[in-house]
Amino acid sequence: MALLRFKALERANNRSRIKVESPGKISEYFGKDVFGLPQMRGLLAPGYYKKVKNAIDNGTKVDPDTADAVASAAKSWAIDKGATHYTHWFQPLTGATAEKHDTFFDYLTGLENFKGSALVQQEPDASSFPSGGIRSTFEARGYTAWDPSSPMFVYGVTLCIPTIFVSYTGEALDNKAPLLKAVEAVDEAATKVCQLFDKKVTRVKASLGIEQEYFVIDKALYASRPDLVMAGRTVFGHNPARGQQLDDHYFGSIPPRIYDYMKDFEKEALKLGIPVSTRHNEVAPSQFEVAPVFEDINVATDHNSLLMDTMSKVAERHNLKVLFHEKPFAGLNGTGKHNNWSLITNTGVNLFQPSNSAKENLLFLTFFVNTIKAVHVYADLLRASIASAGNDHRLGANEAPPAIMSVFIGSQLNHVLDELEKRGNVKVEKGDNMYMKLGIDKIPQIILDNTDRNRTSPFAFTGNKFEFRAVGGNENPASPMTVLNAIVAEQLTQFHESVNKEMKKGTEKRLAIVSVLRKYIKESKAIRFEGDGYSDEWVKEAEKRGLSNINDSPRAFDAYLNKESLEVFGKHNILSQTELEARNEIRWESYIMKIQIESRVMGDLARNHIVPTAIAYQNKLIKNAQGLKDLGIKNGEVLNTIQVISDHISTIKREVHNMIEERKRINKIENNREKAIAYCDDIKGKYFEKIRYAV
Ligand code: ADP
Ligand code: MG
């Protein structure tokens, strides 16, 4: 192992830079591989174009004739770009993306062919995708269905068609189907609330901008670490003398090899229509970030998967390996995927953007307060939505921030909410300036100089959007975004009902709104936290406030199945109880597999690499001790070292043996939840640190 690492280091150090052509003018290639609206407008008869556009904008169905026309146009366009195959591209519950390529070539006619029916629906042999038991109890097969709201694109030589993946009985088997439904739910609920203010609002779209963090290391160094290869993270190792304590990496100058890599993958991403715009060094050594400009949530989600895939492929070209795991290296910062989220109306108003007009600020406050309230009520569900074996190392572990959900809004907005809560009793007479009396007339000024930032908050308001920072670097953002939109949809629905009730009692509309908001501000106060989210005091304080702190994923997943969650998902037609149960089975199973792999890698490395290396060293020391003795020189220190190594070897051997025995016991547990908890507590909890320390 040691030799292998020396070789890897030598190779990494002697690498020459790969030639990268200058990226050139982005406007010349942005979206060049995307079959978007402009391409369709050019290639489709106006009648068909209108129908597709309507499907994209308003979610209407595409009729078979239109589908045929689109298929035919997409085929010619793709073939012109060198495509030979097409695939329904989807996001099964493995967390990755899936594709099965079919050729355009029709052996019967000897021509390239692509029909509307093949565009609209396909039946991939889905038996190897996780279904959490749904397929065995219902139907053996599933099908993929075209999602026109996310554009097709050519990737390599394949036309990729974004689709959803469902079982024959209609249960969602992917990440995207529920996301689309949650987005629909929040659209409906938010539109109703907007209409209290402005009847022109007929649609509200959820937007998402994803900051993706990642580590990059040389391919040879990666290959020399079986734990990185198998588990995505290093299970052994110790802190480097110089890690991130000098804070000199963040926003520092980007090393040339990485810079080449960035330019290269960004160009590929831009061609695919992914609007990447920001790049910089992150906090940990060799950690970086890329962020596209925000887009409609389902497009942003597709783009994130595609970006990660592109980054992995391009890294290969540069002899690099990109790591998205939430915690590849203990002791260094973990990897997150900050989900910047907002709601934007068809009239162009960002509902989280404070404005110059006091009246519009009431609209802002409505959405602002409702979101905070939703996070408070459904904190456990939101926590569940970001839970994974990988993220457990990043949240709730000993060196990481706790897994407590809280909202940071900055001191000024806190002040506004406190004032509103206090002054709510102020009587507003006809002709009064209600906004002034309630202290909500001054938001725009204070936001402008609100430079508060809190890097330790899992859910932070950042001026005109909320930033969900607790999402793991390797996760498909669809799960947290499904939950966030679902809970906000439910919260807004309740708000609308309460305001209507007040109004029926004869309360003036604005006052009804204010009175419900005041109630919410009071009720959700506990979730607002401005301090250091990484501190021990916060853990204590949160407990006093009655906030949950669920440290591990197997238990966090439970929240998906509690009464409130079932209600939200059911009421808004997002996921049925069967689907939620199935998904949790998959989550527990995946958790088990991941910890099992880590545990196996540990055992293998310890027994076959670490112990032999230690023994070889020990033998050298024994020779040395003998030699010293022969010469009549004191050899106490050496003997001591031999003893220490001997003790560690015994510990490693004993604990690995015990861990394996424990695995055998746990593997017999049939219930996935119990098994996952056993893997968490009795394998990871009891053995990982002990073995790591001895190694
Ligand atoms: P920071 O590092 O300061 O948090 P970045 O510029 O790195 O910010 O990333 C912010 C992300 O938020 C970008 O993807 C950006 O497009 C996105 N964003 C900006 N405004 C909105 C909005 N209204 N809704 C959703 N995302 C937004
Ligand atoms: Mg950020």
C-alpha cells in the first residue's frame, strides 16, 4: 500500500496539463446541444409549436399528432448533431440517472426512424431498479413518460429525453414524478394567496439555483485508495498538519490543473444549456464550488444531475477524479449542495423580494412568514429529506454541525417580525397608514444594507430567496425540493383558509392577513436562530426550545411516515402512503448497503493492507532491537514501539473480527428499519472509530 501511494504521488506530481482550447464566446455555443423552444419554433409547424409551448408553460397534455411532429423534428435535429441513438433519461430511486439507448436506425426500412409513441412512452426493463416492494406487490413493469417541461438534449451520440418513471399501477418509481406534483401543489396554493393581493397572478413557479461543492484529486491518488473507490470516502487517515485552519483556500487562486478542468466541464455544461456562472475555491483544501444561475425547479434538478455527470466525465480527461460524497475526508469541511429556492409569479414578482412599496411588502411578509412557519411545523420531515448515510457524516456527527433544523433571517428582519408581533395589537383606523403603524413600511431600506450572512444555518434567508444549505453534495435535490414545496403548499393553503375565515367575520382583508401572520410569527418563533449553529450551546438551547435533533438517518426517515407527513403528501396528491412506505424501504436499504460497504472496506484494508504493513515495520524494529542489544546499546525505546504496534495490531484484529461477527448477526434481521438502525448503532457506532484510531 505504501509503495502504491508513493507511485501514485509520483505520477500525480509529474502530470502535465491537458491542452484546453480557450472557451471562446459563450453566446456562440450556449444551449447548442439542447432541443429547446427556439429549436422547436424553427422546426415545427406553428400549430404544433403552440401546443408544445402550451404543454411546457401550462402542463397541458400533448396529443399524438403533436408528439409525432416533435419526435420527427427532434430526430432530424439530433441526427444533424451526430446522434445515432435516443434514450428516455430518468432519475430512479438509486439517486443516479438512468438511460437505455435505442438506435434510431430501423432495420426493416433501412432508415432512421423515431415515432411520437417512442417519444412519449417507453417500457424499460425496470426490474433491477429499486421499488421498495411496490412492483412485486402490484405489477412487474414500469414505464417512462416524457416530461416536456424539461428540454431534450444530445449527450455524446444520444438524444436524451427527460422522463418520469412510474409503475403500471401509477406509483412513482423515480425522484421526478413527486417533484413535479409538489411544484404543482405549491403553484396552486401560492397563486390563491397571491390573488388576495393581485388578481393578475395566475401562476407561481418555484425556482432553484444549486451551488454544488466538490473535491478534486488526482486520478492516481484516487485509485490508490480502495476506500475512496468503494465507499466514496476515506475510512482511514488522520488530519494533515495543515488542513483548512489558515482559511487560505477559500476564494484563493485556483490551481492551474483545476482551472483547466473547470473551463472544460463548464463549456460542456454550457453546451447542454446548463447556465453555469460561478466558480471558486471552497473552504477545504482541494474543495471547489460551481453554481449555475437559477432556473425552474425541475429543469434545475435535471441540470444538476447532468452537471455532476458531465463533471465526472470531463475529470477523466484531465486525469482527475471529482468527489461529491458529503464527507470524503474526516477533519475537513464536508460537501453540500446549497439549494437556493424562491417563488416567482407569472407577473414577474419574486415573492421573497422585499420591494419599495409597503403594500407589496405585505405580500413579501406573507410568503416569508409562511415559509418559516412551514419549516417549523415540518422540521422533522425537512430533516428526513436530506438524510443519507453520506450526509450523516456532515450533519450530526462529532465535528459537524448538528442536524437541528432552524431558520436564519438576519437581525433586521428579525426586528421586523418582532415589531409586527408586538404592534399587532395597535388599532388601525380608517385612513391610518397601517404599514407604518405596524412597522412594515421600511423593509426595503433595511434589506439593502442587510449584509448578515450565517454560514452555520441549515436554512437561511439570503435577501430574496431561502438557501437550504443542509442538502448533501451527492444527493438528488428532488427529495428536499419535493418536501420543501409540499410543506409550503400546505402552509399556504392553511393560511388562505384562515384569512378567509377572518374576512368572513368582517375583518378587512389586510388586517385579516396581518392577524394570521402575527399568529404564525408567535407560533414559529422557536425555529428562528441567528447564532452559531455549530456551537454546543445551540444544541442545548434547541433542546430547551423543543426543536428536534435527530442525529442519524435511519431514525430521521421515520418522519416521512408520521401522521402530518402522510397528510401533506396525500392531500396534495404528491405521494401516497404506499409510495412513501416503499421509498422508506429503499432509503433504509440503501443506508444498510452503504454502511455495509464501508464496514467491509474497513475490514479488508485493515486485515490485508494495514496489518501486514504494520507487521513488516515491526519486523524491522525487531531486527533493530536485536542489533542494538548485540552492540550493547539500550533498546528500550524500540521495544516500547514494538509493544505499541503490537497492541494496535491486536486491537485491529480483534475489533475487525468482532465487527464481522456483528454484521453476521445483523444481516439476519429482516425488518429494514431495524437493520439500518443496527448498522448505524452497532456497526458504525461501535466499531468505526475504534478501528480507525488503532489504524
Ligand atoms: P452565495 O455563495 O452568495 O450563496 P452564489 O452566487 O454562489 O451565492 O449562488 C447563489 C445561487 O442562488 C445561484 O445559483 C443563483 O442563481 C441563485 N439564485 C439567485 N436568486 C435566486 C432566486 N430568486 N431563486 C432561486 N435561486 C436564486
Ligand atoms: Mg451560498
